[in-house]
Amino acid sequence: MNLLADSDSTSGKRPQDGRSWRLLENGLLVFVRALSPSGPFRLLLARVSFCTHRECQCRDVSMTAIGFDVGTADPSCLGLASEQLGSMLDGPQAMNFALDLDLGLVEPDEFKGRAPLSSDWVEYVTAQVDGELLDELHNGWLHAKRFRRGKPNEIRWPVQDPAELVGWYALHPEDRRDCYLHEGRVFETEDLYCANPSCPCDEATLYFTEIADRDRAVPVGHLRVGLPNIQVLEWKPRGDQALLEQLWKTFQTRHRRAGERLMARKRHVIELARLRAEKQAPVVAPDRVGRNAPCPCGSGKKFKRCCAT
């Protein structure tokens, strides 16, 4: 059985959607690197490993990888079976690295004499890691830790004025925090949305905060964007607008399809709000029909001689 076959891959072509990576169902992560516009290609096949201890606070994903030079961007051309691939990933040619789920940082792993990921691959993988990959890996991290996502009817809404925006993490605290390292400082972004199902607005508000230490966060400011074109409608910096603008550019680099991401989240919040409204709607008892009143079915008979029987 070829473990590298992937329904998303197309022989001879680079990965679709502008991505250079594929996360396969068998736990393999594949990076594709073109050595020239038409090939050949260099593939990095990485085995993904998650920590399974629930009490552990680690936010790294461990990777063991091997590289191949091939004539096509389709990893299935290698035709590797489970035993072959396992032997290669456990062998001396394998390289090791860790990926930070929050910041997206790639760190070569030399622990206990392991062969670290080469510097050229570190540079390439770092440039290719995006928010979509980090979110997918975070889902694997939740599964490995045996954490369960809340169902729509289990979500606890924050106590707030109906006119206020609701933050994504307020509804989904189990989701990955969107963090960035900029000039040695750590920043976090949260997206907020109008949750009024009758409001026609298609907007998102993004708040940027510097995480100064574990117990202190410093607001940088926020901006409001239209969806799905993510045109900035309003800037609200807390002093340094240049920093806010730079963080907005970093956000767009992290999320290559930022407009689609924010629009999907907006629709999700609205749907949750609709479900909440339906759940909270009062039950209205039907009007009671007297026995001698005309039957509501329209037969012309008295109720007691029609549907009441």
C-alpha cells in the first residue's frame, strides 16, 4: 500500500491553493519545494508526533523527516510502503525538528544526539507554515490530549450587551491562539464579530495585544475590515499606528486566505447566535378552543363534534 497517495495531490503539479504542504490522513506532513519553475522538486516527508499527556502544557509538535529529490511534486510517485517509510524515518538519515503551534516557529531538534533539520529546510519550512497548517495540527494536538470540542448547544455565551461584538475565543476557548513573534516581542490577535442575525453587516474586528508576560497584556489597537475583501474600514491604534499596520501585514502573511477565514468565522458566529435565539425563545401555548366554538379546521362544525373527537 502506498502511504503517500493523497486524494488532493495531482501528478506532476504543485499542491493546490497556493500551499506547499499537504497533511495526509496517515499522520505524514509533506512539504514540496520547487528547485526551478518546472521542476525538479524536493520533498520533505515528516512524521508528526504529539504529546499525549493531558497535564503537560507543551505546545510543540515533534517532527521526524526525510528528504527526496524527484521529478514531480506528487509525493505518491515515491511508492513507499509502510515498512519502507518507517525504516527510513527511524534511520540515521532522518532529520528532526519541532514546530511551535502558537507562534509557528521551527526549531531543529538535536536532543540526545538526534540529527537536526538542515538549515535550508528550516528556512523553507518556516516560510511555508501558515495559519491553516497550525490549525490542522492543533486539531491533532487536541485529539492526542483527549480534549473534546464543545458542541454548538454546549457553547457558553459571554454575558454582554446584545449590541457588543463577541470574540471568537469567548465562544471557542479550546481553539489555537493566533500569536506572532515580531522584533523579539510576542503579540496575539483575536477576531470579533457582530452576532446579531438580523444585522446585514459583513465585517470583522481584529484586536492586537502584546503579551508582555504571563499575567499582563498590553493593547496595541484594533482595526475593522470588510468581508470577504478584508479592506480596512477603520484603524484604532493605541498610540503606535505603524506597529498596528505591521501586525496587520503579519496577520495576512500568516493567513494566506484571510478573507475566507474571517468570513467563514463570521457565518459560524451568526449560526450559533441563531441556535441560541431558538433555544431561548419562549414557548407560546396554543389558544384554547371552546367545545361549542367553530372547529379551527374550517369544517363549519362545532369543535366538540369535529376535531375534539
